[in-house]
Amino acid sequence: MNIGGGDGYDGRTRTSDSAPEGGPTATRTRLPGGDTDGRPPTRPGRSLVTVVAVIVLLIAAIAFANRGGGGDDDSATGDNRSGSAPRADSTAPSGEKPVKNKEAGIPSGFPHSRQGAQSAAANYAVTLVSPDMMKAKDRQAIVQRIYAPDRVDSTLRKMNKAYSPKFLAALGLDEDGSPTKGATFVSRTVPVGTKVREYTENSAKLDVWCTGVFGNAGKKSTNPVRNDWFTLSLDLKWSDGDWRVQDFAQKEGPAPVNGDNRASGAEEISDAVDSFGGFTYAR
């Protein structure tokens, strides 16, 4: 499920990178890549039709938010500099610490290197697709923190227009971006791997292959929580001592064949979201 965003911004939603206060401690992990099990499709019915309609709205919002933004560069060389096939160690951890600190729960202080840019892209993917993006105040704080200063104002204008009351209602949220009573809005991204398309000392174009879960967990929800696979393309700039977002875009897949896992109930999904903390991602 895609959620409209701003300046080259996609806007899926996800939980923040750190666990809630008093909850499980957030753990740093190095993620060399891999698959996660997909959810089996439900039987066709009213809920499926509703989900399809919501996805159409999300795609339209993303297209609006990304109008005029950057996109994929098909001529890019990929993670290796020679343009040949990826090396066998292209997804191996670098051994570098991913970040120096966090600001308001968002990782910051990434190394000024290719690995640092990849870590920034992975962690920003999680943040940009978090439930906090649904709330105007939190969205503004996120954009101001991770976007390049000269892109903040234009990005906020586009995002605020994309996250309209009508758009939020299609996701089962009120005008403040909150779910209805008894429901839990779920939007959590898991980066599977990163790829550098272009890199210079002060700029980087990267792709982040992701999976995630999105929807409303609730007994009366018409937008059930589902699994998704997508690729985020981020243009980063080295600014004020950190990697910051210039442009942001998204496309579907690559998606594996769905597994045959039993679909969990709304209560089980809500409990998982509340009890499992997030990660800080490293390259």
C-alpha cells in the first residue's frame, strides 16, 4: 500500500525506528538481504475491492506528490563502480557503525561514505513510511530533520496537500491521521537491501528494496493489514554534516511468490506492532 508524499516523496507509513519508551529496546542489525514471507491472498470479496480502491488512491497521491521530482536512472551502474554484475559481497555488512546518534528517534550522523549513504537511505525509508507521516506535526518534524534545508518548504507544501482529509479517510484515518476507536493503523517497512546507482563525495542516488505491512488492524476494518514489496529511490545530499534527502520516489516490487502462511487476526497484529521494536539499519 502506497501513501502519498511530498517532493519526490512516496509516503508509505511505518513505525519509527526506535521502540517506544518503556517498551523493547531497539536493536541495531546489519541486514545483508533476504526474503520475508508474504501473506496469502484472501478470498475475493468486499474487503479486497476496498483495498484495491485504496491502492489506486495511494498511487494517485504519490504521482501528485512526486510531480517534477527525480526518478530512477536506468543508465546508473548499480552498487559496483564498473557497471558489471554485482560482486558476491555486494550485500555484505561493512563493519562500520551505522550512526553516531539519534534525533527525536530518527538516526542521524551517518558516515560520509558510500556505506554511510546506504545506511541513511535504509533508515530514511523506514521513517518516511511510518505512521508519524500521517500526522501534520510529526510529518513536519520528520521533513525538517531528514530533508536538505533548501527542499523542506516545497516538500512540506506538497505533502500537506497530498495528505488531504479525503486521502486519510480512504486509509481509515481521521483528519488528524488517527485510526478509529478500536483499530490500530499499521505501517512498518523492513529494508531488504540497498543499491548505489551513483555516488560522489557530496551526493548519492540509491535504491532501497523493501517489504512491509500496511493497513488497519481492527474487527470492523475494511482495509486489512497486508504485506507489500516495493523499491524506494532516494537522492541524497551531504549537508550540515549528514546525508539528507533531496528527492524521493517509489515503484512496486520486486515481489516474491506469496507463501502459504496463515493470516493472523487483528488483535494478534496489533499486539505485534505494540510489542516489537524497530531496528537501526547499517550497511
